[in-house]
Amino acid sequence: SQQGEEDPQALSIQEGENATMNCSYKTSINNLQWYRQNSGRGLVHLILIRSNEREKHSGRLRVTLDTSKKSSSLLITASRAADTASYFCATDPDGANNLFFGTGTRLTVIP
Amino acid sequence: DAGVIQSPRHEVTEMGQEVTLRCKPISGHNSLFWYRQTMMRGLELLIYFNNNVPIDDSGMPEDRFSAKMPNASFSTLKIQPSEPRDSAVYFCASSFSGGVSYEQYFGPGTRLTVT
């Protein structure tokens, strides 16, 4: 399966703390994307990192990519209660935009 | 922009009935994706279209599932006959393929319950 796996499956932190989620995948990729899903809603794209990039920032988000280890991490700094959601990584093996989603990390930020 | 529009938002039907889910992608996007999400299997890609042409339907679980995209602004996913194991949330997503960015924009989903 090309599906990625997130770790941990669930994470609970206090508001203001940083949250780190990891994603491992099995095949080579063109790019890797992170999405957020609030309960009962559709997924929202957060950030895309290409295979030739190692780190990318967007606001309070920091994504790293290690293609040798086939892994990525998403760091959310200074978390807020509104960050409570499920976070998914998705791999695009060949740039055709055919995404394979991971199993997700459920993040709970306690006010 | 209204974003990706899906209808209906909720559908409850009896086993054996035909179900049709509808999607209107974001104007200007040339790729459309149908996903299914369940607790057991997570988010699965069912089929995707590029410029209205089905590119990969290997994720369609059975012949009971079919999808069409008659034009750039409309797609349907049909299940006939429906079964209780088809109960899930079905998402439609669209994107523009060919540009620098490849993010997908998801609709709100259709929650299907088959009794």
C-alpha cells in the first residue's frame, strides 16, 4: 500500500505548547502534502513540500521532509484551541496529483 | 468563490436503492477526485478525472459504483444497488493540474447511510 501512516494516532496538549506529528510512507514521492480536517467537515490543505525540499514554513506551521527515511513531520507552534482537528499527510508519487492519504493524527488542544 | 459544492449533504436510503451523489468543482479546476472516508479504512481515493476524462478508477470498490463527469462543472457518483457497507462520508475534491501548486480543495462531503 502507498498509504502513509501518521504517528501518533492521537495527541493532546495544552494551549501554547507545540505539537509535532510524523508521517511515514513507503514509495518515492514527487511531493507530500498536509491537510487538516475539523470534525464533520472536508479536508483543508495546509502545506505542500516537494521532494527536493527539506523544510518549509507557513505561519505557525513547519514541515520537514526526509526522503532518505521516507518521513515527514508537521510542527504546529504555539498551539491554539482552534487547532483541534485531525491532521493527514498525503503523498503524491509522480506529480499526477493522485494523493494517498495517511491514517491521520487526532490533535486536541486544551484551552 | 463558493468552493467545491456537494449535494446532498446527508442521504439515508434503504439497501438496494440507487444513490446519486453530485459535485460541482471550483471553476477553472481541471481535475476532480472522489474519496470515501470511513473509520475502518480511512480516506480512500475512488476515482479521479482530468479534463473530464476518468484517469484512474482502480479505487472503485465494485461494479455497483460508477462515476461520470459530463462537463467541467459537474460530476456524479452513483451506487446501484446500495448496500449497508457503503455507508460512509463521500468527498469530492478539485484541483488545477499543470500549475505549480497541486493542492486539492475538498467539498463538505455527503454522509451516506444505507440501512
